[in-house]
Amino acid sequence: MALMQEKLYTVEDIYNLPEGKRAQLIDGHIYDMAPPARIHQKIISELALSIGQYIKSKGGKCDIYPTPFAVFLNRDNRNYVEPDIPVICDRTKLDEKGCNGAPISEFL
């Protein structure tokens, strides 16, 4: 008798979720995302503003994207996350769907 194999999901499964349903995909496993609390959003907004001002003051070339913003870790179809404050410094990682690979390798 064969053991039941665990189903691994892909980015396609994330895109096929019902409208408004958010989740992250890590090593082929889907993790539901609850809507963030108001205080969480306020803190994230303040941090994003501060980070953006710092980057600008130093003449940096990084961009901050508002959440939800797709980050495809490991450049595969089994890892998809939505960081709170994605800062992208390497624009070669960007395409129309989001960021391919770790978003930040240098800050300025």
C-alpha cells in the first residue's frame, strides 16, 4: 500500500485563489494571510515613509512598493511572499508581476 503524498502548491495556485484571498507560498505550502490590524498598517506606513526619505536623502536608487507586492523567492514557482515593506534596489529583478529573487541585496 502506497503512502499518500502531500500536495505541493505552485504560484499558479496562489493566482487561482478567490478574489480578495491573500496567502503566501513557502516551499510549496500555502499559508493564509489574515487582514492586517489597523495599528500594523499605521506602523508599516510610517516605516515606509522613513525608509523612503532616508533612501532619497542618500541619493539611493532603491524603490519601495506598497503591499501587496509579489516577491518570487528562489526564482521558482514554489515560493511567493508579500513582504510588508518591499525595498527593491536591483531593478533587474523586477518584471510586470513583481520581484524575482530576494528584494534587497544592498540598501543604497
